[in-house]
Amino acid sequence: MMKAADVLIDPHASATSKLLVLIDELGTDFFSWEPTAFDAEVKDTWKIEMPQICKDKVWALVNYLTTNMFFTNLEVFIHTCNALASGAAVDMRQYDPATVAEISWALMETELLEAAGQEGAFSSEITAYIQKELEAEGFHKVPRSLRKFVEMPNIEEQVNTNLTADGIDYNGFWDSQQKKLIALDQALISRLLRLLEELSSLPLKNARKGAIQEIVSSARKALGEQQTNLRTAAGTVSTPPVL
């Protein structure tokens, strides 16, 4: 069983685990507290000072649960993805693009929580950002984790024609694309497994019976889908010949 204080100060522990520990002890009243009041209460209750990276994770989820800015404000969307997925504190004064991996994890983690009134539809600015980031990172197909949020033009025929004209086997190109998707799926599966381990060992005292199980069930469902996606994707990659 993990100690609550350890969860709160561990920069690698998920935002979900930290949030549940805080709500278990403080309720949701702290959602509206000033940062100084929050810091003082945490220090008084657990005799610790949360690192900024850990507070960034918590406030990213609080903002997601209490506003719709994650869906409508590009700056908030990027900062939220950075906070939930990265291992460094988020500097709100600096522009730090959210990578495809960070976006994918942030969407997966936020979907595990119920946000009343959230329709899950992103603004055109955020959708355009995700599309441009996919292109910038060399994705020519949308990862499964993002397919219900964005679309990309089908350029497979165009790519095949261009590569053939250059004397390049386009099958190898699409194999490399599939490997990029597989690597992303593997990373998401790894984080989901770690999240499930955390949730199963949280030292909660006041949690509503079944509340944690609901999140665990959502995480297991997401994990199952990712594992199915991974097996399907792996089956489409060409196996190199044995020499």
C-alpha cells in the first residue's frame, strides 16, 4: 500500500492518483482555494511540500473537471497535455508544444474521469493544432487514440505514386508508419498499466464505495482497447526475411 504523501510528491505518479488522494482527505472544496491556502493545507495534513510538477498535474485535472477550457482554449489544452504527460514542471509563460504522445496520454487520462457537461468536442483551433503536430512528427495516419478527435487527408495513393517515381518501395514506407503507431500504442499501454497499479494501491479512507472501481474499470477498458489495437497493428507490419 502506497503512502498518501508519497503519491503527492512523486513526479512520476499520475495526476489521477494525486487528485484522488487529495479529494479523499480534503473533499472537492480545495478546487477553489488559492495556491497559498492549498500549499498550507497540504503541508499541515501530510507534512510535505508538493513539487511544482505534481501541483501542475493536479490543477490540470481540476481545470478539466471544472471548466471547458481544455476543449476551447489552445493554450490551456497545450499546458494541460504538458502537465499530465511530462516529467517537468510547466512554465505557463513559455510555449512548449504538446507532442503527439503527450496529447494522446492527456486525452486518455482525462477520459477516465467524468466531467459533467463536457461534450468532448474541440475547437477548430485545437483540432488544427493536433493535425499540424501529427504532420510535424511525420505521422501520415492518425493514431487510434486520436481518431475520434481529428482527421487527416488520405494521401496514401499520392505517397505511393511519388515513391514509385523515385524508385522507392512504398511498402517499406508504410511499414515505418505502422511502427510509429505501434510505438505510441506501446507507450500508452505502459502508462495505463502503471496507472492501474497506482489506483489499486492508493491508501484511500473516505472514498465512495465503487468510485475507484469505476475509474479502474474505465482504465481496464481503455487498456484492453489499446492492446487489441496493438495486436492488430503488429499483424500488418512486414516481417523481415531471415538471412
